[in-house]
Amino acid sequence: MGRVSVTLEVSTVGAEPENRAPLWADPILVQFVSGESRRVPVRWFVSDADMDPITLAVETPLSAQALSLGISYDEADEMLVYDGTPLPGSPQETIEFDAGFRLAADDGRT
């Protein structure tokens, strides 16, 4: 009995290519100058290689220390905000702390 070999070319119709998750800059360091109010767009720090729209959500709110220093998060505008409250210490001193703040970025795809 003879044999037949058949080579098929296949493609998947309608399937999305592999999705890449949004990527945060690492590390994220935001600095504020005492007495100078400032608004920093959080979107500066996240991107999506597939150009999918990104939704941001607060997972862990800012710490009490951050809030006491006049730092807040404007969820509607997606901005980290410093209201200009004078910071403790000398003007040359840098206050570094973990704000306890955690944001999640979701591109709506799995």
C-alpha cells in the first residue's frame, strides 16, 4: 500500500496575538520641593507595548505620613499631588519614605 504525505498551512482566524501587560517604570521616584505645589501625572510611569488603553486603580491608599506632608492622589485626574505644605527640616534636607501607595494598571485584556 502506498503512503501520501500532506503538508497543511494553517492560521487562526480571529485570535488575538499574545497580549503584553502594562509595564511600570522601575523605580518610580517622585520628588517635591518644600513649599512648591506640584501635580505629577501618574501615567508618565506606565506604558502598554500593545498600545491598549490603560485603566488605573488604587490598590493601597497613601500612608498617613504622606497625607500629613500634603501629598495626595487625585484619582479623577490620575495625578500625584503635593499641595505645597512646608516640609519639616532644612531646605537642603531630603525626606525619603515609602508612601505605602500602590496603583494597579489594567489594559482590559487577559
